[in-house]
Amino acid sequence: MNFALEKEDKMISTFLSSIGPWNDHVIIGGGFAPIIYKLYLSDLSAGILPVGTRDLDSLISRKIPNRSYKKLSKHLIDSGFTTIFKSLEIPATEAYVKNIDGFELEVEFLTSSNFRGATNKNIEIAGVVAQPLRYLELSLQNFIEFSTQSNKKGLVVSPETWIFHKGLTFIKRFSDSKIYKDLYGIWYVATQLGEFSDKAIVKVKDLVKQHSKWFKKFQKNIFEWTHKATPLDWTRLESQDPYGKLHKVNFMYLMKKWL
């Protein structure tokens, strides 16, 4: 294993061990998805390493079968995670935090907002509070299995769905820095994972058959950002890649495959 990703492997394995039998219903997304693709599902020697993160987004359906006599939240607490509250909502947005070999891992739970009778309010599922997000139903339906170095089984959002979701949502980010981070992630997953990336690029296009309206929004978001981006925007986007491989030219070459 590449030494630079040892701590990420330890974090992922620790999380999967902590949730016990609930791992059949928890899908990892967010910034840890590209790390999982690199570590377990593609050629480690292809491309560059992904940028690390301490935030692990866990996706969970609104209705899941009972997998244990202990709630998911209890499994996490019993494994040494502590709960922190991040809002004044009822129920409050929460995160589960644990120090793993000197590195802090923060876990949040997300669910789909596309549910009959659903509101944009947080919802408690299996003892954890999940934040509802738009378009997340795609990620809950399209995932792949992986195994860590210590043979812990987990689920991760499929790469084409991860790219598609980022393309649909990055434009709504409140922080410019998060927009740059999302766009970097799209570029990374689509270009730095060898054959795994090549297949993901093709499969993104396949999503138009199932979600034509969403695909048009995906294209519109990318088109508008790339055409309105200032030289400073491009500089800040390129700076997301510590290896210096991301440039405006290769980013636009990739985007034109979907426009």
C-alpha cells in the first residue's frame, strides 16, 4: 500500500468496523469516495494520489431494515466515537468524531430529500441524524462494494454517480473554496484512476438515458461555470491539485466530453 494513504485506509477500516452489521446499509460518498477508488478499486500506480480529507459522508436510506439489536448510533458510541452537535435544528445536525492514530475522523450522515411527505428537516434513522440532500437518491441506488487492506467490507457510491452528483450540486455551494474542491474531485475521478476513470467517463454519459432532465442541468452547471470563470477562479481551481497536474486546458478537454 502507498504509505501516503495508510492513515486513510486505517480511518475507513475503523469506521466500517465500528458500524458493525449496519455496513450493508451505509454507503460512503463525499471526499472519501475518490480515496476508496484509488486504494481499493483501481491501479494505485496510475495517476496521482487524491487529496486527503477528515470528513466522511455516510449515505443512508430513509427506511432500512433493522440490522442489529443496537442502533447504528450505539455501535459508533461503543466504538469510541463522540457526538458533536452542529446546528440548533430539531433534531440537530450531528457528527460523530474519533481520533485515529493522531488523526481526527468526522462522520456525518446524509439521506435523500426525494421522499413522499419529506421536508428539508433532518431525520433520525437507526439512531443517527441524517441531513436530506437533493439528488442523493441516485447515490443510494448506484454503489459498488470494496474491501479494505484489513478485509473490511464496505459500500461506496459508483464513480459515474459521484461525478454526476457533484456536477449537479457544486453550483449551489455557499463557499467558493468548496466549488473548487468539487470541480477538482470531478477532474480527479475522471482522469487519475486509469481504466477505472475511462469507464466512469463513458458511464456518466449513459446516465442521460435515465435522467435526461438532470443531465441537462449537469451540462448547464458546467457550461456556465467554465464560461464565467475568471483567471483567478482557474488559478484557485488548479491550486486544488498539489501535484500540479490539473490545468485549465486538460480540465476543459474533459468537460467537453460531457457538453
